[in-house]
Amino acid sequence: MKIQENPLPESHEPETPQTSETSEKMKDVHRTAIPVKIIPPTPVTPSPVSRVSIPSFTKTTPNELYRKLLPAVLFLLTFVTVMTILLIYMDTVALGAQQFRVNMSRDYDMARIPAESPTLVAYVRQLHLAPRAPRTPPPTPTPTARVAVLDRVLGELYNGTLVEFLPRGGRDPTAAFLETIRGWSGVAVRAAPRDFLALRGAARALHACLSPTDHPREVSYEEAEGGGGTFRSRVLCLPLLTVLLAADVPRADYTALAGAAVPKALAALPYDRLRLKVIDYRSTDPVALNKTTQILEANNYTVAATFDDGIMYALNDLRQE
């Protein structure tokens, strides 16, 4: 749609000189540009505000997201693994310590192993019996009252055999005299660990206690220490028959015993297969001494001598040899 322009009607009034001059000035004003100075606005600096920048995971690609999460996942897995191993280790150590305390306080009866078991005898002979030669020459011992009784019962015997089965203490003076002066040999047994390690002499040493039964046992042994302390250890208790067979002395000439287990240990012996010529029981307990006397008298023994610390018994038919 076109709009038709209608020109204004020209004025036919005559121009005066003043009007013409004014018109020219107005044209000059329109042609001349008036300079305008534009002042830029002053920028306002906002005060700094601390903000926590949170990485945007929604705008990242899956590979980039995995790359960012991988260190955190690896750290978490490592931490969980280490803590799990540590907890398992602590539980294992605690259970081991608890089991150790239980084992140290519990006695075990090996009732299925008889005293004359060849395996048990070989085990004691090969792994536990060992000679312990003196480091320095021992002093020359003197004869004791028990040596005089032995000479009266056996005669002045040389190269005999002996069994010294005591719970604690050093070498017995009677056994030391027989070994050093008359050349006897045999076995010396101690239950106390320190006393066992201190044993020296011709007799072989054995670390064990006397079992009151006809089978071995494993018991907890307590030994007093200086300062009021107590040293606890595990000791294998062996029947007397096992020790006699392992040391090859089933016909020992002299057997010295001590401890509360002796009466029951003597009652468990098969006397028809043994020939212990002299038995010396060291005890001050009248009940134990009376019980031992009854057991040995029932098995062809008689009282040979009495001492302040025990009784010696001799086999009745020694004079027939």
C-alpha cells in the first residue's frame, strides 16, 4: 500500500532581505555539530565475598568424572583394607594371648600314651636325655650317711647305676660322691628349669617332673624368684617307668625320689619287670612316708634306714645275688 505524498503549497510571498539572512543562519547552525563530551561511568568494584567452589559434576563427561573420583575411591579402599587387616591382627593377637594364658594354667593328661610306650621312651631318650659335663672340675665330695647305708646293703660297689629324680635343687651329695669317687652313672632329673640348667656331672640330665600316674602329663610349673615374683613354665611329667627305660636303668642300684607324687608313682610301677635295689624317698610328711612304706613293703621291700628327711628301702633278696 503506497502512501501518496501531497506537497505543501509553496508560499508565493516575496522574501525579504531579513528573512533570507535568518534562514541562512539557521542553515549554518544545523550544519555545525556541537561537540558533546561523554563522561564514562565510574565502575563499582564489588567487595570480595568468600565462596566455596564446588566442582560441577553435571557438566563433565563420564571419563572426566571417573578421573576426579578415582583418587578418593582408591584412598577409601586402602583405608578400609588397612583397618580390616589391623582389626584382624589385633583379634588374632588377643586370642593367642588368651589361649596362651589358658594353656599356662591348664594341665593335660596324655592318658592314651602308656608309660612303656616305645615311641615315648625313644622320644625321651633321643631328645631330652643329654650328658652335661662339668665346666670346671668339681670339688672332691665326702661320703654321707646314706653312702654308709648303701655300703652296708650293697657293699662297697663301684660303677653302679643311679636315678636322682628330685623336683628342685642342685646335685645330691650322695649321688655326687658315688659319681666322682666310685664311677657311678645314671640320670639326674629336675623339674625346676634353672636347676635343670645347672646340672653337671657324669649322669645324664633330664628336664621333667614325676607323674603320679602311669601316663605322661603336661603341667604348669611355678618357681619362686627373687623379689617375691613367680616364674611360670610348662613341664612334661613322666612316669618313673618311662625314665627308667629311657635311661636304660631298670635295675638301678640306687634310686633317690622326692615330691608329693612319689607314693602314687611307686604304686604304678610294675615291680615284676623292674629290680630297683635301694629306694630313697626324701620327705618329711609322715602321711606320705607311711603310705610309701606300705606300698614298698607290699612289693618285697624293707626299711633299711631312716633319716630326718626321709627313709631308705632295700629289696629283701639282695643277699641272694
